[in-house]
Amino acid sequence: MKGRSRGRVCGHQVSAPLVLVLCVLAFLVGYFIPEFQQVILVTKHSIPSFSSFANQRHELLEDVTVAEHGVTGDDQLSFIPFQVLSWTPRALLFPKFASPAQCEAIISLAKTKLTPSSLALRKGETATETQDVRTSHGCFLSSRQDKTGTLAWVEEKMAKATMIPKSHGEAFNVLRYEIGQKYNSHYDVFNPAEYGPQKSQRMASFLLYLSDVEEGGETMFPFENYEHMNENYDYKECIGLKVKPKQGDALLFYSMFPNGTFDKTALHGSCPVIKGEKWVATKWIRDKEDWS
Ligand SMILES: *[C@@H]1O[C@H](CO)[C@@H](O)[C@H](O)[C@H]1NC(C)=O
């Protein structure tokens, strides 16, 4: 039994009590000398939690350096804060993505061009039948039509935030919802069984809120976390995860899984505006560059 209480340290035979004394000594040194304290802390938390990353952001900014980059890369860092709102569907909120002045510039450009919003019709559907589904006014605007350069700036930042090239984006659909106006829950992907064969799909949607809304007008995801899916969900009902529009905030969500199949939890709609007015710039991101 004698051999059990003896170990080897650096090739020397040492007894168990000696090992214990060495351990205590090492701990005391670490505990009282600040430099060693760091070592202990780092070892203890060698995998930092995400919240501690957030708390370290000031430290990060101080000693970070710009890395060598490729021909198409950036020579500076980008800071685009975001919050994961949900994994089912995959939805992110980018607070203060655009400035109030940029939002106002987009609104004034769109104001002169508004017409009643239309819908892609399913086989056999008519525009009259579906006129109550989407009651907003809107217009399509491409960044080329915006001489102020605001839309081009938004596109650029959006491409960085999603890492999906600008060429996958449709033109902006700028929408105005007045009191009582809404968009019943729907999918942005076009199910070929209902809409016929598709050349490409709207894999993700990006919404930039151009105005605050006093009351109502939330973007809702009624099936978030697979809830309400098995009930008889009424597509007018405003339930589930609700995102309150705030001027300058942007919402990104994916309608498709990474494997290309449709995410059923990406059903979404716009709750009716109760007080105020809602302005939003939407961009649908296609899974193919050649989407039209
Ligand atoms: C695609 O991905 C989703 C989500 O991970 C999964 O539920 C589904 O079974 C996958 N489908 C195929 C055909 O791989």
C-alpha cells in the first residue's frame, strides 16, 4: 500500500503530504499576487459566457487591431449590435441600425409614390378576394432611385450584417400602415404547391422600421417556438412573439433552414396600427442571385 501515497514530480519521488503543501503554497501565491490572480481567473473561466463578452466590449475596443484582409474585405472593423429574438424562427433585432434622419429621408422619398399594396396570388385567387389581407400602401424603391444615397447605405450595411451579397436583395418595399391597417399572417416563401414552380425563394426578410408607432403595428410571429401551430390559428389574430417598431431598428428573420427547406415558424404578419402611423422598409433576400 506504500506506493499509493507516493507520486512523481519532475522525476522525483514525492509523498502525498508534500504534494498537498505544494498545492496550498501555489494557491496562496496565486491568491495574493494580482498577476497570478488573472491566471487563476482565466483558467477558471476559460470559456467566457456571451454575457461576459458583452461586458468586455470596451476592453475589446481598446486593444483590438485590424487584421490583414482580402481584396474584397474591409480595412476597418464593423460594429453592428444585435439581439437574437428567437431561434424558432431565426430572428435578429439590430437596434439603431439607421439614424432618424436616414429614416425620414426614405419616408419622404416614398411618400410621393405610394399605391395600395398588392399580394402574390395563389392559383385561382383573385385580387378582390384577398383585398382585406394586406391593407397598407407602399411602393418599390431601388437604391438607384434614391439620390441621397440612403438606401444604398442601408443595403451595404445589411449585406454586412447578413453576409449575403446585395445582388440577392429585391428592391425595397416601403410601406405605410395607417390606423387599422395590417397584414394578416403569411409566409414570405412561395410554396410551389400553392403558387406554382419558383425560380428562387425569399430566404430571409429584412425590415427597417422608419417610424415609431404609438400603439399596435407590431411585427408578429404567431408560431414562434412552435406555439399555436396545432390550434386553429386565425390569420388575423395578433399573437406570439411581437416586435414593437422603433424608428431606426431593423429586424432580420430567415424563412428557410440552412438546408433550404421552409421554416414553418417564420409565419408573420403586421398587427393593426391602433394609434399613430407605421412606416417600414422591407427587403426580401433571395436564395439565388438571379431571382427575377
Ligand atoms: C432541414 O432542416 C430542418 C431544421 O434543422 C429539419 O427539421 C429538417 O428535417 C431538414 N430537412 C431535410 C430534408 O433535411
